[in-house]
Amino acid sequence: MSPTEVRVGVVGVGIMGTDHAERLASRIAGARLVAVADPDRVRATALADRLGTEVLADPLALVASPDVDAVVLASPGFAHEEQVLACLAARKPVLCEKPLTMDDESSLRVVRAEVEHGARLVTVGFMRRFDPEYAEARALLGTGERGRLLLLHNVHRNRSVPNADFRSEMIVRDSLVHEVDSSRFLFDDEVVEVTVLAPAPTRHAAEGVLDPQVALFRMAGGGLVTNEVFVNSQVGYEVRFEAVAERGSLTAGLHTTALLGTSAAAGGGAWGGVVPADYRRRFARAYDLEVQAWVDGIRAGTGAVGASAWDGYAATAVSTAGMASLATGTPVAVELAERPSLYRATADPVAVP
Ligand code: ISE
């Protein structure tokens, strides 16, 4: 398909779906937002009215609509399998927010359906691959100048979580899953073992929720990854990493390009930049680049870009192992199915912007 303008429908208009709908309606070249669908009709109608687009009650009707060329899925993870499979059946490119699905078997069903289709139509919304710092780090590691990547230290903090349903397992499936993909992307390798531990929780976590968590990933090639995930830090959105290679390191997420200033209002002695409030701000550019690359790929007919259904499946499998480890505190092996030839590279490279 190489339309001059890609007509996009957005399923799910919560925080991320609204963000994507606004992006598509205002700053993505070559795309037009033509419909939104959400079970919450009031919310969907308010957004559609604001952005001048159509509302459909049923996500599957949006996928099937002859007026929709491509679909962004920002619905809850439990709805993804049916909706992604519907996009594949309709032969429509789909950008599906993470997680791809809720368990290994359903993610594998998506992989198999895409293999059956014979070409990549599914992109999983691991937007960090498009963040200039992450993309440049991967490119620099690929040059070999610093030697082999040995260690990766990831930090992932949210100010707070949206609701009380955000339990310990969700910290693994919804938050740590980004570190899984980042680690696979930077190492260009699979995670083969996960251990998830938790200290005595913060008093700001809901009763019974293990927050923060510390996870250790072993990579197939011998690399090690340490991860801190803390979703009730009370501060803001802090996502950074230090990648340690044989002859040098790379550090991302320090906001070093931010304006530095002193402030009497902040106590007189304070200096520094501003910690972004949430992921929409921290990764705003990454989301724009991700959606633009997705639209460009559809227009050029060059196939899906970014994280593939295989990457989504691998991330789900590591999350499943991580949730099992969280329950026991012991290492859990990750066993992946055989990778189909449709997905040659572990992490399909993206151009450094
Ligand atoms: C959320 O769903 C995201 O994807 C954010 O990037 C992550 O930081 C947050 O912890 C998740 O809940």
C-alpha cells in the first residue's frame, strides 16, 4: 500500500490513545486521523469533537471500516490479541501499544498469524527505540568502538501510578517491560533468565504492592542488566541508563540539554533542570518519531518499522518469567519458541534521527 495520505483510526482513548490521536491530528505528516473507538462513548465523543473526527463504538468495526487504512491500538492489554488479529485478518498495519498481549501463548498466536500473512504488519509501541539517546547508543555500540557491551544499568521511576489496580505484577508487565525491550535493543540479544526482588515497600505504595522492585536480566551472550523500577517515587518521571562496555560507557536520560537555573522558590540553594512529570513529556519526541516512521513506512510500502510482533512476544515471555520470579525471589529461565525467519534481527534497527 502506498497511499498519499494514511487514514488512521485509534482504538482506546485513555492517556496514551488521546496522546496518539492528538499527535496524528496535528503533527504527523502524511496521516489523517479518521476515527476513534472506545467503550467509553462519552470520552471518545469529547475527543472526536475536539479533533474533528468520527466516533465508532466498536473497535472491531473501526478495524474493518473501509475508511481506515491503519490502526493505532491503545486499548488495555487484555483486548490486544483479538484486535491485532483482526488487523492482520484485514491486512491493515497496526501500531499496538505494549504489552503485545497478556501471556506467552497469545503473543505467539499473533506472531504465527503474522507469519501466516507473510509480511510484517505489526509494530509494538516500544517507543524508546525512537528516542534519540537510545537510538544513538545502539548505533554507537554497533560500531564496536567501545568493544562488547558488558553491563546495562536501567533506572525507571514514575511519580505515582494511575490507580489501585496497578499491583506488583503490573509493575513487571507494564513498566519493567520497557527495560526488557531496551535491554534486548541495546544488547541486540535475548534475555534468558530473570530474577525480580523487592525491598520493604515504600509507604506510598498501595497495601500489598511491592514497589520498588529490582530485576536482574541475564542475556544469552553473557551480558547482565540491573533494573530499578519504582512507580511511586513521588518525584517525577526518571528514566535513564548507563551502558558499560569493554572500552567505555554511555549514559542516557540525564537531561543534560536542559536549561540549568537557580531558584529562590525552590529553596534558594537549588540548581538543575526539571524532572519531567510523566512519559508523555520525557518521550514526546520518541513518540512523534515512532508514529512518523510508522506512517512513512506504510506510505513507502517498505513494511513495519520498530519493535516487531516477535519483540512483543519476547518481552511478554520475559515479563511472565519476571512475575514468576517476583513470587519466589529465585531466578526463572526464559524459554522462547523458535524465531521465524520473518523476524531476522533481534531488534530491527531504526535510523538515528
Ligand atoms: C506506562 O504504561 C508506560 O508505558 C510508561 O512508559 C511507564 O513508565 C509506566 O510505568 C507504565 O505504567
